[in-house]
Amino acid sequence: MELCVRCGYPATALMTFSYSDRVVTLTQLVGVVERPPGALELCAGHALSKTAPVGWVLNDELGSELSLFTVEADNGS
């Protein structure tokens, strides 16, 4: 089990950097076989709170599956 580099909780996301393109990419950790050099494992809380440096682009590929809380559908009851 991978742990968040910021807090030690279980990691659910991977943050990678393309310095030449000035792009930060967030992806889900599930299914990642090979981690690029310099990639950081993050928990949901830290992944969802990340921003790109000034002049960089944040490419968020996490999708709606990654969230801090479970949201139950309101069935009208």
C-alpha cells in the first residue's frame, strides 16, 4: 500500500510533473504500474487541494470517483 507523501494516509492519487511543458498531472493511483521519476503519491485530501504553480497548467484526470466523502443519493424519502 502506497502512502501519501504529505501525511502518511493511504495514497489514492499520483501527481506527476512535465517541466518542459509546465504541466502538473493528477491521476488515480489505481492501475498505475510504473511511476515516472519524481512522481508523488497523495491521499484524496491532498490531491483534491493541489494547485499548479503560477504559469503552469493543472491537468486533473482524477474524475469524480475520487472524493473526500461518500455522497448518498437523495431518493426523496
